[in-house]
Amino acid sequence: RPPHSYASLIAQAILTSRNQKLSLRDIYDWIQAKYPHLYEANETGWQNTIRHNLSLNRCFRKVPRLAQDPLIRGKGSKGGFWAVD
């Protein structure tokens, strides 16, 4: 059982990041690093729940990727970042 709500986990990940914004992939990675026994990469159910929470919870907002933003996962990275509103 998760020690915190999904919204809380997402907020912790974002708020502890250097720029206060993370890509979806980085949110997944942070959660897996903190709770490896609960959230495994090959299980997608929790990842669906993360996406659902980001989309529907008003405390999160999507931030477009700007030209000066580094490509997080190398060439071809797309999508924006998520921040706490």
C-alpha cells in the first residue's frame, strides 16, 4: 500500500526537483527510486494512475517545453513538464 496519496507523491517529486518542474518520465523515475518495492517499471497500473492524477487534479499544471529547456531524455524528447500550481 502506498505511504501517501498519488497526488502527494507527485507533488513531492516536483517540489524536490531543482527547477520545480518535471517531465512525466521523471515523475515516474522519482517515485520508483523512492519506493522501488511498491512501484515497478514493468507494472503500468500505477503509471496510469499518475497520469490520471496529473490531468484531473487542479494543483498540477502542464508547462510547455521551451527551446532553452534541456532535452531530458535525449534527442527526440517531447512533451512538456508538470509543476505544482
